[in-house]
Amino acid sequence: MAISIRGVTKKFGNFTAVDGLNLEIGSGEFFSMLGPSGSGKTTVLRMIAGFELPTAGNISLNGEDVTTKAPFDRDVNTVFQDYALFPHLNVIDNVEYGLRVRGIHKDERRKRAMEALEKVHLADFAQRKPSQLSGGQRQRVALARAIVVEPKILLLDEPLGALDLKLREKMQIELKQLQRDLGITFIFVTHDQDEALTLSDRIAIFNNGKIEQIGTPVELYEKPASEFVARFVGTANVFDDAASKQIFGKAGTNMIRPEQVELGAKGKAATILETIYLGSTIRFILDLDGHQIIAEVSASDDSARTYRRGATVKVNMSPTDLVALNSKEK
Ligand code: ATP
């Protein structure tokens, strides 16, 4: 295991930010920690890096217990959201910095820094200052600076948070390719579910200092264990016990995804409250016997394009598409 976290709790005064966490991350995994603001993701990342000490529990990296070791005694490196580049140093000197503090000779330093810059497609920008770069380029310098020291584990704390959507999507693909090329473990913190689904081999969903569920993107989307996960990863129609019995004749809390709600010739009559055109799909907010339901239909479906607000449509939801949720979760 690249990372083993056992029974880790972190308290700040009386407040428990991380609550008895257990987590194993394999070597070479792209692992994301996803959750709402304040759920404890960054605190876990900082404990892995060594910037924060657990109140209880142990952390091992590559089989070695590092719980109380200083950050520089751990085989990890961190990329922060604000990049933290040195403004007075040019790009290559920024990238070389970690090698210099490790006492690596100048020629070797230059060579390795140039190789790292090539990996992030910035070899032509070596002499520029950070202020002469775009946000995406600065982000890549921060990445080059982190990978140049060849850590076994790279920690990334919302590294794409400051970028606009288009650049963010481009950098996501580049990050994934880089991780594959390097073959090292990436631990990625984000509150953006699309980003986590795009990048990750596995994702841990955080809520109130605990992990609600760990799984692949497919597992989390198709088989969420709780209502919290169902609502946090994608959009969900959640039915409580009474609604489930009334609509499906099934007990318990159940969930169905909007793309599994069919509109057309058969089913129960519902009123269209709202139509939202999203480009590739059209989203309908429907009222079915007093229950609000979201349906999402391909925009290339010609009949769906004719449905108007206020009209009545037939809604068909197959009970086989229902996913049972752990009803005690909020
Ligand atoms: P975000 O997405 O907003 O970064 P997060 O999930 O990463 O959120 P953390 O930064 O881990 O959340 O914070 C978890 C909780 O611990 C928050 O309620 C935060 O206020 C609290 N916290 C974090 N650091 C400290 C600290 N040094 N002192 C006191 N409380 C802290």
C-alpha cells in the first residue's frame, strides 16, 4: 500500500475535523477525496504531508509509519491551489528549487528541471518569471516543481480551483496523462464532482470528517450507498419510504437517476414544471402526484423537444432502475 491511514482522528480544540478515518490507497492509484467545504479533506491531506499531526491513529507511507515524521522526511510532495511559486525566480529556477535544497549539483539540477518542464509542455518558457505566465502555465510550473524531486506520492489540494472551466478541463486531461506517464500515486482533493469523476481511479466521499463511501466513479454513481452520496455525485431523484411505496410499491428509501426517467407513451401522467435546455440534453422538472421528479432526455430526441412547460407527459420509471439507499443517512 502506498498509503495506510488507520483510526486517524484530528481535533482542533473541541472540534473533530476528522473522525476515526480508515483508508488504504494503492501504489499508482489516482485517488480523489471529494466532499463539501469543511468535510475534512484538506486536513487529511495535510496529515499525509506531515503539516498536521493526528490527534489519534497512524499513517504509513509505503509500509513505513510516518505519523510523527517531519514533512521533509516523507516521500511525498504537495501542489497547492495557489501554486506558491517564487515570484522573483524564473521558471527553471522555481523548478530547480527542490533539487537545490537537496544539494544536487548544478548540471544535474538543470537537466532534471528541463525534463520536468518538458513533461508539462513548458520547456520554451524556462526563462520567464511567473508573472509573465497565464494561470494554466503557472499551474504547470507548480506541477513540474513537485514532480522534479520524483516523489512516490503526489498530493494535490484543489490545484485547478483557480482556473476557468475550459482551461480546467484541459488541465484535467493533462494531469491524468501525467499521472499515467509517471506511474506514481496521486491524491487529489476537490469539491468538484465532475472533476473527481473525470480523473480518479477511486474516490472517497467525505461528510463531516468521515468517509461515507469509497468506490470507482461507476460504483459511486450507479450504486451510491447513502442519500448523501447519491445527491453529491450527480443528480438524484430520492424517494422516502412513503413515496417509494406509493409510486413503486417498494419499501425503504430509493433513488433513480434523471436519465432513467422515461417520458413518452406509457406511464403515469405528470405536469411539466420547468424545461431546461442543456445543449446535449434537456432537463425536465416534473410534478407526479405531488412529487417533484427530474428527468433528463437526449436533446436529439425529437418528441422531447416539443414538450412545453405546463403540459402533461407520461412518466415511466422502471423499478429495476431503482437503487435502495441506506435510509438512516441524511
Ligand atoms: P474545503 O473544501 O473548504 O477546503 P475541507 O473538506 O478541505 O474543506 P478542512 O480544511 O479539512 O475541510 O477543514 C475541516 C474542518 O476543520 C473545518 O470545519 C475547518 O474549519 C476546521 N479546521 C481546519 N483547520 C483548522 C485549524 N487549524 N484550526 C481550527 N479548525 C480548523
